[in-house]
Amino acid sequence: MPVLIRHRSAMSVAQYDESAPPLVEQLKKQPGFLVHVTYQGAEGLVVAEVWETQEQHDTWFDANVKPNIPFEITQEVVDLHSVHTP
């Protein structure tokens, strides 16, 4: 089942811009990855991703993001009914 996962952290936009480019390039090649967006939320930076499954996301996140981002990150997982891509 596709999922939307919102990651929230105390990371600033400048810190995201510094750390994200190499991770995003790797992310684009991951099985199950569909889309990555970042926006300023009410409580700070939000990185949202859509994946084919939560398991695919968790595998990627645990291996690549956790070891490289020195901020506490909270996650919200939303089960999606459908995803349409171009």
C-alpha cells in the first residue's frame, strides 16, 4: 500500500540544502520511491515522501538518513488510497 511519510526535525532550510543533495541523488534510485518534497511547516522544516510501501521507506531511511543527519526526526505515516504519476 502506498504511503506518505512526513519527517519533521529542527533542521533549518540551510542545513537541509547542505545535506540533502547527495542523499536525494541516491534516493531517486531506490526501489519504491515515488516523490520527495520539502516545505516550511508551522513547527519547522518538513520533508515529505511518497513510497510504494513503508517497508521500502524504512529500509532506505534506516540505512542512509539516520546515520547522516544529526537531528532528531519524527515521522508521521499516512496510508494512501491511490497515487497517480505522469
